[in-house]
Amino acid sequence: MNFILFCLYTSLYFHCNKGTVYLPKNVSVSAIIAFGDSLLDVGNNNYIKTMTKSNFLPYGKDFVGGKPTGRFSNGKTLADFFAKALGVKEYVPAYLNPFITDKDLLTGVSFASGGTGYDPLTATLSSVIPVKIQLEMFKQYIWRVKRKVGEEAMKNIINNSVFFVSSSSNDFLVTYYSVPIRRLQYDIPAYSNKLVKWAISLVQDLHKLGARKIVVFSAPPLGCIPIERTLAGGSERKCVDEYNKAARFFNKKLKENLQFLESTLPQSKIAFSDFYNPLISIIENPRQYGFEVANQGCCGTGKFEMSYLCNELSTTCQNDSTFFFWDSLHPTEKGCDIYSKIILPDLVKSLF
Ligand SMILES: *[C@@H]1O[C@H](CO)[C@@H](O)[C@H](O)[C@H]1NC(C)=O
Ligand SMILES: *[C@@H]1O[C@H](CO)[C@@H](O)[C@H](O)[C@H]1NC(C)=O
Ligand SMILES: *[C@@H]1O[C@H](CO)[C@@H](O)[C@H](O)[C@H]1NC(C)=O
């Protein structure tokens, strides 16, 4: 698809200035609030004791000032692209950052923590912030906002915010496939159902706290993530069918359950953000999306490095805009940009 043409066409209906703001003209979004894992973590893990970190170069080398921030990318991540596209702000700050200002707070923060999952065991395995605790942090956030602007204004902000939830990749890759505990307890359909239950319960809790527009990401094509190709894709580093199949099963259940949930929760708009099919398409036809490489990361050999293994001693690819993956797990800034452009028109349609 040609994004520029798409934007010209849709600018009849949407603000589409410089191809970034996709909002219908009669609505505005107060804040962007994010939960979940490294896809939306913008630096919370900097403030906790864990091995899952990215606040050192070459992470952040293309961020403002060439500064690592704890984003798992060479620059901006999805949270930032969504915030901009919904007309809120350029960068979403980490809630745990002690220097966030009132304005930062009122326009939204991220509670996400790289390495976490819906399954509480996932956060334990990586010593990161469980989703349940992120929800507690959100309650504290509500209290802080209320103290600043009063109850009425606080309710308005929450009511007009867009919430993003990204989880499940680490549940499958770190918890299910890497350690035996869950594999002994559940097969993939049973574990997927369990994850879906946790996801649904999180959305219900958010709704109780006032959230009305909630976007939940599907699992990506887990078997095509560079490190999984290396670990389980054989000498040719093929996509691992079994992992992709698990992702598809989970995604189907998640989508059905979210649709049903939306029909039961008053005034709610709940969007399933397909993170599987757009990625498969990019991975199979990278050139069609402006990429040269989509089967390995830009950092180091691109085959296994991430977090502390992708560090100042790692060489990086010549031009990270031609890579879909930045490290062996996470998309580049360009990758996030392209994915957000693919998905935003549908998301906006289902949210407003
Ligand atoms: C915005 O406009 C659309 C189309 O005219 C309408 O369906 C929708 O209800 C409006 N939304 C708000 C919040 O006014
Ligand atoms: C909250 O938002 C919904 C639409 O999402 C709207 O129908 C409702 O009137 C809003 N309530 C308040 C108190 O702003
Ligand atoms: C990097 O690649 C992008 C996308 O193909 C291209 O637009 C840009 O000019 C390249 N930058 C350099 C320094 O070669």
C-alpha cells in the first residue's frame, strides 16, 4: 500500500498533516496510556533490578540526542508513534521516571516493562514488573492526576484516553517454550486460553477504572522473530511453524473474546491490533515495505543479541532504516513506524 496516497485520500476525513495524525476531525485524545512488555516500555526497566534493559548504546542511537532511554529500539517505539498519530505528543514517558512533569502525567505515560507477560511467572522469570502491578501503578497514577486537576477533570482525561496493551510474546517464548513448568501443566490451547483469560481480566479492570478505548495487541509471528529462527529454525534459520501456530491459535481466541467483551462493557471500544499478519507480510516481502532485511536484527550478528548482549561493543548494520528488526527481538524505529501506519486506519475506525 502507498501510505502517502492513503493519507491524501483519507485527509478528506481525517487530519493527515504530514501523514501523522489519523484522528477524525471531531474528536481528540487526552492521553496515551500503555501497559505490557518491551514493545511499549519506554524506560521503566531503567528503575528496577533486572537483566532486561536497554539503557545503553547502541539502543537509542537514533533517538533525540543519540541517547539511550530504555526503549528497546534504535529510536522511537510504538508507544511514541501512536501518541503522535493520535495527536497527543511526540514521546510517551516512563511512569517510573522520577523527572516526569505534570504535563507529562496529564497526557499519558507508559507502565510497560520489557520482559513481562500476562502470566505472573513470566515477570518473575525476568525480574520485571508484572502486569498486575502495572495496574496498581495505574491506580496510583489516577490518584496523582486527581490531586492535580480534581476528580471531574481526571475522569474526563481517563474517559478520553487511548489505552494500549501489549503482552503474550514473553509468555510463549520465555515461559512456555524455555522452561518446563508451564509445558508440563498445559498444552498450547490450554495455555493460550489461560493467557486470554488474563488479558480479558486486565481489560475489565481497566474499564472499571474508567478506560473506554482500549487497544490490545495480538501475538506477533513468534517463530519468525530472529532469535527464535536461530534457536529453533534449523541451519537455514527458517520461521518456526510450531511457534507461529501457537501465536495464531492465541490470536484467534483473543480476538473472539475481545469482541464479546466489547459487546458487554458499556461505552467501550476495544480494538484488537493484529500484530501477526502485517509482520508476516513484511517478513515475507520486506522490499515492498522499504526494508532490505527482515530475518535478522541490526545489532551485532543480528541472530541472538538483545538487551545486555547488544551493547557498546556490538557493531551495527550500516543503515538501520533498511532493517525491520533492531535487535534479535524488537523492531527498529522504522519498523515501528511502518507497522503503526499499516494498523492505524483500522484502529482509528474501531475506536472512534
Ligand atoms: C464524529 O463524527 C462522526 C461522523 O459524523 C459521528 O458518527 C461521531 O459520532 C462523531 N463523534 C463525536 C464524538 O462527536
Ligand atoms: C465518556 O466517553 C464516552 C465515549 O467513549 C461518552 O459517550 C461519554 O459521554 C463520556 N463520559 C464522560 C463523563 O465524559
Ligand atoms: C538508509 O535507508 C533509507 C531507506 O532505504 C534511505 O532512505 C536512507 O537514505 C539511507 N540512509 C543512508 C545514510 O544511506
